[in-house]
Amino acid sequence: MKKLILFDIDGTLISGRGVPKKVAIDVIHKFFPGFKNGNEVGFSGMTDPLIVQKVLQANGHHIEMDDPLVREILDEFMIELAKHVTPENPPLVLPGVQQLLNACREDKDIYMALVTGNMATGAKIKLSAAGLYAFFQTGAFGCDHWDRNKLPVIAVKRASEYFGYNFSAQDTWVIGDSIRDVECAHHNGMKCLAVTTGPTTREELQAHHPEAILPDLTDLDGIMDLMK
């Protein structure tokens, strides 16, 4: 039985060490120099368009998601992100990630894709800088929809087309570090392996009943058994 694993990026595969959040806030402040708030907004699990909306709301500026300003801010964010996240200043690859991705790539019954709130360009910038981009040929991104619950079905459809195999929800796992990862998996009838390598605690994750919770992705044999 072939399985599809949909990987989240931030807090699951890599840690940006606060750099992407700082860049995002700085970009928003370029558009709104008078803004004082934004750092208190929790980015974990949110899509990039939703982050922009929430930071603006935190400053009393309410905006619809289809407002052209959201895209303008995100375009500028991608430009600045590429300057600050580079192979010379890479994200931190989290424990066990490299070994797990290698094992999945070598297993003929396991396929990988992304499901992330990052814009597709941002995902490429971060994963390329971390040396992980070559593992992923397809996925769903924040530019596909601002609602993370809409992304897994897009990722599955694209993976099915790319790999030439019709993956079902029952064949699919989401691996992520946030409550929103668990929610988007279950919303689409998929299973979720949650890890505590991001800001969300085990207790917070447990309250949303993922199929499994691990401290990180170092238990390679256990994870491969779970996926199958």
C-alpha cells in the first residue's frame, strides 16, 4: 500500500530561528510605519496571507483577504526573505529530518509532498537554503488558499497527478508541529503525526488528538512503521 506524507515546513522540518518572522514584521512596518504591534501574533500553523491579515488586525487595520495590499506585502516579503535566508545564513534543520527524508525517498511505497502555510516562493527559499528542497516535487502552499484546511486536498491532488497514483485520504499522513496541522489533517480525513519541535506544547497538541505525538523526528524506525 502506497502512502503519501505531507510535510509542514516551519517547526517541523526547519527552524528559521526567528528570522522569517522578523522579516515579515519589518516588511509590514515599511507599509505602515506607525504600527507598533505584530510580534505578539503567533505565526505557528498560519498561512502567510492570514499572518498579514492578523498582524494588520492587531494594529487596528482590518482588511479583507482579497485586498490587493495583502499580495503587495507578500511580494515584498518574498524579496526580503530571499536576502535574509540563504545557504550562508540557513535555517536550522531539525533533529531526524535529514535521515527521515532520505529513508522516505528510498522507500518505494512512500511518497512525499508539502503542505505549508508558506507561499510557494517562500517554501523554496527556506528549503533551498537548508538543503532540503530537492526532496519535494509538489505540494500545497499559502498562495493556494489562506485557509490551511483547504490545503491538504490540493496537495493530495497534485501528488496524485505528479506521481501517477491516486492517493486517498486514508493513505495520507500530515506531519506537523502545530494545532493547525492536526486540524487540517483531520478536517480532510487524514492522519497526523505531531511533533513538539515548534512552539506548541505536547499538552496543547494532545488536546486535538493527533494519531501520534513525538518530541522530534529522530525515531526513524518507529516513524516508518507508523506511516505504513
